Amino acid sequence: DSGVTQTPKHLITATGQRVTLRCSPRSGDLSVYWYQQSLDQGLQFLIQYYNGEERAKGNILERFSAQQFPDLHSELNLSSLELGDSALYFCASSAGQIENSPLHFGNGTRLTVT
Amino acid sequence: SQQGEEDPQALSIQEGENATMNCSYKTSINNLQWYRQNSGRGLVHLILIRSNEREKHSGRLRVTLDTSKKSSSLLITASRAADTASYFCAKVFRGSNYKLTFGKGTLLTVNP
């Protein structure tokens, strides 16, 4: 058990809808990362937060947004969903800077857009 | 693209054999990390090797890094059926210290 909790585990929704994915990092970890994993694109970095502030952005679509709250949990909001957004969404946390601290991943949320 | 490649894409071996997976990249790194992913599950960190290190060990795992060739390898010795998983190489590139960039991974199957 990595200590990172993601909810829900599965999500099935229709095109055009909006969903929120939630992540609780490991106790004490200040950094939260979001990744998208699909068969064709592999693991794509979306966004990182550190202690409530956005630290880095990757290939995150404008329809997607995220935030990290004062209690350090994070939410990833996906709107105007398209079929191509179907993927596994992972949250990971780390204790320190990425040069020295590995990422600890949750078990992901599997999103299916129909 | 900075990502580079991992090879092979898939590897099938018998229990007890050694498995070697390779990772290449194109631009300078701060560190390189290996992760394992069991089907449909979250990734698990295996080893982190810094750019000034050449080799690291953890149990049956051995990681080497050759910065002159911009490549790394992961060796699993005396493999077990439980080692069946996808293995990913992830890089922190110089100048992008907040991002860990993953490769496409190697699917390892260890047959009992």
C-alpha cells in the first residue's frame, strides 16, 4: 500500500459531462502529481502541485483543471468529456523534490466515457 | 522528443532466468528512476539513480546508468512469476526539475 488514496476507482460517464477525481497524498507529502495513462499515449504528466500551489504543467488540456487544498488533498476536474478522455488517471505524491524523492502512486481512477 | 525509448517492448522468460530491460534518452538528466506496474494497478518505485552514479542495487535488482551513452538498464536476476509486470523508466531532465517523464515501458512475462 503506497499510502496514496484515489477515489473513485471506476467512473463511467457520457460525453459532454464533467467529473471530479480525488486524491489524498501520503501523510506528510507536500507534492501531488497527476498522470494520465492510455494505451496509445502511455503515461502523460498532467500537472503538479506543491503545498497548494501549482508547480508544473504538462500536457493538460484546457478542459481539465486541478487544485490542491489546504489539507493537501487534490482534485482533478475533467469537463466537456470526450471519448478520447477515457483512460486511467493516477495521482502520485512525493516527500520532496523530484531529484531526490521517488513518486508514490495511487491505484488510479479508471474513467470510461461513453 | 526528450523521451527516448525502452527496449524491448515485451520480454518473455522462464522462472530463474535473468531479465534485462534497457532505456535510452536524448537530453541530459538529473536522475533516472525505474518503476513497476502490475496490470491495472498503480506504479511502484524500484530504484532512483542520480546522474553522477553508475550503478545501484536493490535485492535482485541492478540498475546501471551510462550518461555518455544516455542509457540505463534494469537487470532482474533469478526472476520469479511474481515479477511479471510492466517496467517503466522515468527521467527527470535537466531544466524540467518538476517533471518525471515516463517511457512506454517493457512488458515482462515470467513463465513458471
